Amino acid sequence: MFFRSLWKDFNSRFQHILDDLKRQKEIVRDHANQIHIQSYQSDRVKILEEFEHTRAQRSTEKKAFVIQWIGAPRTILDHESFCMVRQEQYDATQRWPGRWILKNDEVEAWLSPLVPKSSIIWVNAVPGAGETLTQNKNLNR
């Protein structure tokens, strides 16, 4: 009986403190949940921004690859390379490669200032024979 009387006295004296602690606990829990939600939202925005950046970067890389794939070859570099090869051949032989074709009757007629029989000329030779004439002659009409 003595214990019950003390316990009732304990409840009456400390119950309001216990209630306050419960309320504080709920406030702290609610505040922690708010912080957790804000952190989640912030992380979500960052992840979406990173994803969008990565997607845009991949899209740009794919576009560049496709443009390079379907684009014209680098003809200027090829032309310069062929000119160097022809110059090296001239330096070695003192003869310009491909000049032999200009002595052909059909080619001479085609290149003459008079109107040729045909505006097209077909040149067929083994690779490296010098059938590509690019220096100082325009064979396209």
C-alpha cells in the first residue's frame, strides 16, 4: 500500500514532465522527418540534373559520331597527301606522273577548246598508273 501511495504521488508530480518529453520526442521526430524529406528532394534534384547532363552529353556524342560517319571524307588532307606523293615521284623520276594520258587523242580532243564529241570521258587504268589528274587540269565539264 505504501508503494501505491508513493507511485500515485510520483505520477501526479512527474506526469506533466513525461507528457512534455513525449511531445518533444514527437516534435524532434517530425523535424527529423522534414529534414529527411528535404534531403531526399535535394538529392533527387541533383540526380535528375546529373542524369539530364549525361543524357545530353551522350546525345551530343552520338550526333557527332553520326555526322562524322555520314560526312564527306577529308578531301583536302587526301589531296595534299596525293600532291606530296606526286611531288616525291617527280623528284625521283623528273617526270610528272599522269602526263602520259594527256597525249591520248581522245583526251586531247576532249580538252580542246572546241566542243568535244562527248562531255564525258572514261579513264580506266591499274591503280597507281596516274589516271587521277588534279594538277592544273580540270577534267570535269
